[in-house]
Amino acid sequence: TQPQGGLALWIELPELVNTLPLYAKARESGIVLTPGRLFTAQDRYHNFLRMSFVHPWTSPRVDALKRLGQLIQEK
């Protein structure tokens, strides 16, 4: 059956990547992600992020993932 709800990925990045600043850079590129830190009241998950995939897989979405990879490498 085809799911009626959303789909999300919980991604762990290297410990040196802080996803709060990455969030701001990604937004400037039109990429929406959620920093892992927002999912806890504790000081955890700084190097985690959640990405939702509720829209069709298209070449612009693939390009956005490639751009996100570049932003991660920039630190």
C-alpha cells in the first residue's frame, strides 16, 4: 500500500558538524532541514538532522542534496 503519511530521514553527521549553523546555510540555498538539537531538551544531537521526503523525487531535489553535501564540507 502507499503510505498516507510523511517520510523522514534521521541523519547522523560527523561530530564536528553542527547542524544549527548548517540549517541557516541550507535555508539560504532553499533547502529545508531540521537540526537534531530541536528534538531534545538536553544538550544532544548537534550533529544530527532530520530531512523530510514527502514530495516526489525530482532532479531539483537531487541537486538540493548535492548542494547540502557541499555545505557540510564547507563547515
